[in-house]
Amino acid sequence: MLVRHAMTRGVFTVRETEDCREVLDTFRRDRIRRAPVVRGEELVGIVSERDLLRVVPNSIALLECAVERGIDAPKIATAMTKSVLTVSPDLHLEDAANLMHLRRIGGLPVVDGKTIVGMLTETDIFRAFVALWHDEATVRVTLAPPKGDARQRPADEPLRIALDLGLDVMGLNTFRAPGGVRLTSLRVRGARAGDLPERLAAKGWNLIEVERRGAQRVA
């Protein structure tokens, strides 16, 4: 899956010359956490609710004091972050998610050239993850290779077993669990889906979890 398949389009943007207080009101009303800052169609920065709170008076007393002194409300240009990390719409979603995790960023503008075409947030990634795993699989199996097995089991062995049973494979994922144990997650559907756990166990695979969703065993 690519970023373009998960990103939010029709992104709310702000301009450098806008009033921080007014933008903050919009953020709170529409539950927006961050917004790209544009000059025309070109991305020039990004501003978050936290950035706005740093420069907007945070109490009625301070606000009234600023008004009495004739102090203009700060503009977005004074609050925004100018060095913006962006991603391409053609970047793989898992790479973008890893980048957000490493940089501890909750959202990334998606740009095509210099033009912003979308926004990728943690919510978008969660939604994509759910969409990938919420399918019509009738059996989901999480398994690990036999302990102390001298030879490394090929990662695709569970896949080949599923195909030998004539099953439709909805998804296959191999990953390292905490502690370095290699786990495989396999999702299948088909008339003989109920036979899969037994076949895997017969091959020596350790079944960590088996979820059956209406699967029927056929002899």
C-alpha cells in the first residue's frame, strides 16, 4: 500500500499572514491538530495546536491586556515550523509509518513536487491497518518455528501448506516479536481452512494463536 492510498485529501491549510488566535479557534472547533502552511500552492511550513498555544495568550486576562496595549495577535509565520518533513504520495505506507515512529511525528504533509496533495496522520495509518486486517478470512493463525530447530524453516512454508489445501490466502506477514522470535501470521479462507492449523502443527510449527470465523472442516 502506498501513502496515496491512505492519506487524507482535501487538506485544511493556513497562510503565513493569518491570525494565530483565529486559527487556534478553528483548530479547536473542528478538532484539527496540525495544518500545513502554504504560500499559494507551495508548502512553506507546518503549524500545530501546540505551536499556537505557545504564542497565543492563554487566559482572558492576558488577552485583554494585549488588546488594551494594542498588541496585534501573532501571525502564523511566527509560530510555524519552517523545516518540514514531507513524504511522497508514492512512498510505501510502512516506510512513512516507520519515519513517523522514528521522528515521533503525528502527521506528515504529502507533496507532489512543491504542491501539497494530502496529509498522512496516525489516524490514517490506523485506518489502513484495520482495513488490511479486517477481511473475509475464515482462519487466522499466528505461529512460530519449532524451538531448537537446527535448520531454519523457510518463511513461506505456511503459505505453501495453505496453497496445497487449495485455500485463498488473504494475507501473510512475518515479523520479529520482542525477544527476537520470528512469528508468522497467516490469514486464509476456503472450504478446508479448518484443516490448516492441524497441517501446520504436523509440520512442527508452534501455534501461538488460532482464530476460526465460521470455518468448517471438510474431510
